[in-house]
Amino acid sequence: MVIILKKYKINLIKMLKNDATCNITILVISGCIACDIVVHNVKEAVTFNTKLPISINIKNYKDLSPSTRKQMKLKDFPTVIFRKDKTETFRFSGSTAVACINRYIDLYLK
């Protein structure tokens, strides 16, 4: 299992060049309790799904360039983006339970 945790200054191009075919990107803002909860829950869900090599990228909204923000169509935080083979398969905003994230992984990354 591959877990990649990066917190600062990762642009969209680097994110798309990850070795793992399954990628979960979490977009957070500093001081956000819901963001901390969803980061913890995604880590738990990824460790539960040990069959897939899933990389996790944690990005701070303020570290993204304005063009990247517009391209990603960000409106609410935390935003969790699921990608498989460099294609976005699912996205949700807000925090949710580990069981829901496990189901999303089953549906959108397997």
C-alpha cells in the first residue's frame, strides 16, 4: 500500500504524475475542524482497503494558484477528489464517515 502525504505547494501537474493509478486528493483550509476529520477518515479508509495502491494527497487551498483553483472548480471545503488512471471519478465536499468513504473507494476506485 502506498500512502503519500504532502501538505504544501503541490500543483496539479505533480499530482497527476503519481505512480499509483488510484489517487485521493483532499483539499483543505487551515484551522478547519471538518478538514482534520475527513483527513483522518480517509487515512482510516485507505488502510482498511489494503488491496489497492492508493495515494493520498493533502493540499492546502491557499497554496494552489488561482488558475488551478478555477480549473478544479472548488467551492466548499474540505473537498475530496477520487481519481483513477488520471481521470476524476467522484468528488464530495464536507466530512463523512469511514464506512461511506470505504463504499466510495469500492464504487469509484476499484
